[in-house]
Amino acid sequence: MELYKKRDSRFYWYDFKWRGKRYRSSTKETNKKRAGKIAALRLSQAMGGVGPLDRKAPSLQGFSIRFLSWVESATLAGKSKAYYCNGWRLLATTKIVAMRLDHITKDDVEGISLSGSASNANCALRTLRRMLHKAEEWNLIGRVPRFKLLTEHGRRLRLDDHAEQKLLVAASACDWTTGMFELLRDVIILARDTGMRNQRELYRIRLENLDWNNRIIFVPDSKTAEGRRMIPMSDRVCDVLRTRAGGRSEGWLFPSQRSKCGHLTDVGRQFRAARAKAGLPEDLVLYCCRHDYGTRVLTKTGNLAAVMKTMGHKDVRAAMQYQHPELELVRAALNQGREVASQMTA
């Protein structure tokens, strides 16, 4: 065993090997005699396989208990907590959960097989990355292996007029409780004509934030700072809002006694049932209404700044993800150019 002082430290350090493993650390002592006793104790602990020097990192499965407990008590957004819980649900089905945290390598992570889309797999990978970083923070592992997420492709579908009509026809034929068809219809109309985010904005509309005189919806809280904005009411949005308000001047637009928060939280089950009955692709989700809104408004106005403002975007790159140029417009422009060229040569 070696006992020494570093140039930049006033404490004595110990350095020794046992069964091929190196132990080196500060004794936190400035007296050499006391430092020697600390070093001897550390050597004894290493030889006996006890104490913090030889502590083994837990398995990913064992660590999940502490991690999920932290997720529950941490000051995270509700969606973040749900995201990590879902990520662990996906990870729990893989073989990597049986591995010790300090044995997990980049190759092990890249060998994980997860079903579903790239975003589904990335949910598990982001959760794993967060777990490993927490393990490093809690001194259970020395470092976190670096690994890449899968490439995610943006939504390619819009919930346009044709899709809306097919959905509503299919929904009207579903055997639902009274008022469920009207609820889904109104949600689709509002989503398409306001471009509002489903859960954070649309389901949380309050009557106090409706300016009937100027026909404006005020969004007081959103995903980003830019999400706090004014949205104009189209004619049919105004009709839906007045019918839903029913003479009330305050409270939730979509009140719900079933939810703890007091308002509607989801229509996903009904949407999926109508989508299946209509024979529409599974990639078509309610959020596609937001993509349709961005594309329609920019096509009609040509004003990207106005689109960004009403959708709550600050970055142009983010705004362009919601743009799906009509192929027919491009085809018409190409054909028009060819017609002009033909007339010039005639």
C-alpha cells in the first residue's frame, strides 16, 4: 500500500490493488499516522468484501424502484412523469433490465429490440438515459455510456376536410352514450380551425378566455412562452363555442365530473373507434388537425409570421414541420410553366 500527498491537496491519499482492482482515494486526514489507520481500514474492507469500496451497482430492475420513486416525487411536469413511466414499461420487457448498471454498454443499448415506431423506442431510450444519469449522480456508476436515439420522421398526414367528413360519418354510426358523438365532432372542428394543442390548450378552454365581441380565444398557458396567444374564431368555431357555453360565462368549456382536474382530458378511444370504422390509416391522429391548420392558413395567406403567431411557434424550423405543401399546387405550377413554354414556341 502506498500513502502519499498530492501537490494540490493537504490530505494524505492511499493507493493499493486487491484482486486486480485498484483502490485510490483521499483519507481526508492531514496527520500521517491517522491517515495510515484510515488506509488500513480501507484495505481491510476491500479484502473482506464489505463496505463502500466494494459495493456492487444494482441491476436496472432493482434500480427502477428508486428511480420511479424519484419520478413520482420530483418537480417534473405531469407529462414528463407519464413519459418516464411509459418508458420504463417498455424497458421492463427487455433483457437489459437484468444487467447491472455498471455493466451496461453502448452495444447492449443498441441491441435492445423494441416494437412500434421510432418515437416509441426513443421513449424507452430516453428513459434509460435518464436512469443512467441519475445512477451516476447518485454515485452508483462511474460514467454513462453514450448512445444515439433513433431517427424520428414527422407526421405526414393532415386531418383535412375529406378525413373529417369520413370520421364524422363513421362516428355517427357508433353506438355511443348520449352526447359522445357531438363531443368528438366539436373537438375535431375546434382542433382543425384553431390549431390548438389537444391536452394543454383545447381541453382546457375556459369561458372567461373567450372574447365574443372580437371573436378571439385567449390561450393563457401552453407548452412554450410563445404559446400564450390570441386565436381568431372562424364562423363554425364561434357556433360550436356558443352552443357549448350555453349561456354560461365562466368555467370549463368541456367540464367533466369524471376527471380530477374537472375538465375533459382525452377523446382518444372514441377517435380510434371512428378512425377504424372509417378505414383511415392509424397514423392519422387528432394532432394531425394542427398540421392541417398550419398548412391551410399558410396556403391561404402566404404569411408565415401570422401562422407562427397563431400556432405559438417562435422558431421557423419548428413551424415548417407543420407545413405539408399541396402536391396538386406543385403539379399545377409545373404544368402551367409547360403551357406557357408551348405557347411561346407555337
